[in-house]
Amino acid sequence: MLEFTTFTLSSGLRVVHCPTNGAISNFGVVIDCGSRDETDAESGLAHFIEHTIFKGTQKRKAYHVLNRLDSVGGEINAYTGKEDTAIHSSFLNEYYERAIELTADILFNSSFPEKEIEKEKEVVIDEINSYLDSPSEQIFDDFEEQIFKGHPLANPILGSKQSVRSFKKTDIQQFIDKHYGINNMVLCSAGKINLKSLKRLLEKYFGHFTKEVELKNRKIPFAYQASHKESEKKTNQAHFILGSTAPNLFQENRPAVGLLNNILGGPGLNSHLNLYIREKYGIAYNIESHYTPYIDTGSFFIYLGTDFDQLKRSIRLINGVLGKLRNKKLGTLQLHQAKKQLIGHIALNQESNSSNMLNLAKSLLIFNKIESDEEVYRRIYSITSEEVLEAANLILDPKQLSSLTYL
């Protein structure tokens, strides 16, 4: 079972810590700010800040920032999502203070040199080009753009080449001033350190930061309307997505949708789609489903990559699988096995201490609480076959499904 402790610094900054016994420790900060918090003119700015925040501070040049942990075998990295941004590091236990101090320096004292900003624009544009060369990745963003049309959730996290080229130092500073405060971030730690020592270090390097930001009034997504699109791409196979909007993080049917996703096209080789489309008929290498809940909506979709001449047949077979889930309840044994599998997947994912601390931080950030493993498992075991059937009819309704095809 995953152990964790939460506490609050004197400044009001929340912290979650997972004690571990290995030689490697992890530290990070998760900020309640992502690409959906950008204006159209700022598209890609949250991600661009994630890049440029490592390019120098008031006391360190870019090389010294990057070398501070790398020189002792550690690493520091970051990611940007649609609703959050994180800076995280991994290092030998003895370098805990070094990692904490570096993270604080980056977060509070980044200088964003003009020369580095201009260089990083080209790096991010190369990243965009690389993404555009990967249709099996690009189609996910294009599909969310389709189902969330006109809403910030529709915008790609990387932004566009045009928007990236327009960014200035003042844009970066204004965005940080608006979105980075103690009331919308959580510090997270996973490692072998005395709790008293951890609190002392965090007070030393983060205790002075007291700035709060205005709570977000995020734009509510528009009413969803199903749509179907085809796009010509120079690819060696067809790429296809079928899906719709889905329950958000706070809706009571979220656990049932999560279980349904695992049954339909989750990571298990025994998922319905994998068994039927790949194993039985051998007409697709990659077929999977994904459920991503946001704070006020969500997305659910099935992805398929197959030969052009097998696409229509694949779609018919997928619709057959969906029809069975909509029309027939899971049997008692099927439901029990599905729950055990989902719990097993959750447990396996806890093998990564870095992922654990970031997930716990996000939970504390969004819900202001963290559920224990026992609470999570109890909630999963309480799901009924009727709830799974209702979830299937909600998100797999043929009239509500949108599709996007790359041909």
C-alpha cells in the first residue's frame, strides 16, 4: 500500500511526501495551470515556459541549471498538460537539498534571457514539426480540437509555429505572475528522508514564497455536438478515432467510465477490442481506448491504426463490440475479474515513485484531499454492472459519437 503524509508550510504551500527506502529520491512541484488557461494569443505559452524556465536564473546560467543535478547523476525535467504543469527531479538520496534548492531557484528566480528565448523558439518549433510527422500522435490532439471546438481545451499544448514565434519575455512574466501562486501549487516528495529534515529544507527554500493568485474562472465547455471528419495524410496506414465527451473528475459515474475503459480497450491484452480486432481477426496492430477526465468535462475515444483496405471492416467490428457493451450487462464473474484487473493495473503503476508523488500532488491540488489505496479499491469494488451498462450507453451512444479518420 502506498504511504504518504501531507502538511502545509508556514506560507500556506501544501506538501505531500511519500517515504521510500531505495537509493533514489524524487522531488517536484505541480501547478494548477495548463494550456486551457491560455488566451488564443498565448496558445502554447504554458509549454514554452516549461522549456525556458531552465534557461537561467538570477544566479545561474542555463548550463549551471542543467548541470546542477546532472553532474551528480540526477535529472530534472518538466511537463505541461491541459490543466497542469509540473517540474520534477530524480536524484540520489544525499542530494535532496540540492534538488529542492534548484527547484526553488528555477520556480522563483528564472531570468528568461532574451537570447535563450529566441533559441528555444526554434527548439519548440522543431518539436511541433516532429509531432506533425507522427500521425498516430497528432490525431489525438486533432480529435480533442474537434470535440471541444471553440474552447481552450481544443488548443494543442505545444501551440502553433506562429504563436510560438510571437512570444516575448513580458508575455512569460505576465503569465507566471497571473498563474503561479501558493494557492494553486503543491510540492511533492518521494524518498528516504526524515520528515523533520524535509520540513526544514522546504521552509528554508519555499517558506518565503507567499504570493497568491486569483482563483481561476475557467471557461465552461460548449454543448457537445457529434461530428465526423476525414483528412488526407501521407501515411502508410489509416488512423481512426471514435469517441465523444465524457464525465468530468467530479461526477459520480467517473469510476464506472474508468472501469468501462479498462474493459473495452485498456492496457490489458485481454481488452475486448484487442481480443476481437487484433487477436481474433489480426487486422490491427494497435487498437486501444482512452478516458481523460478534466475538471468540468472529459474525453473518451477509441484509436485504431490499420491497413487502408481493412478500415471499413475494422469500424464495423468496433461497432459490434460497442453494441454488446451497450445492450448486455456484464456477468457477475466478468465484473469481478474486471475490477481485480483494474486494481492490479493501479498497483503496478505505483512501482514508479516519481509518478506516485506527481499523482498524489495532482489529487491534492484538484480535490484538496488524497484517497488511500483502500478507499480507491473500495470505490472500484462498489461499481455495479448496472452502472457500467449506464456508462456504456452514455458515452458509446452511436448518435453521440464523433469520428476522425486520417486517410
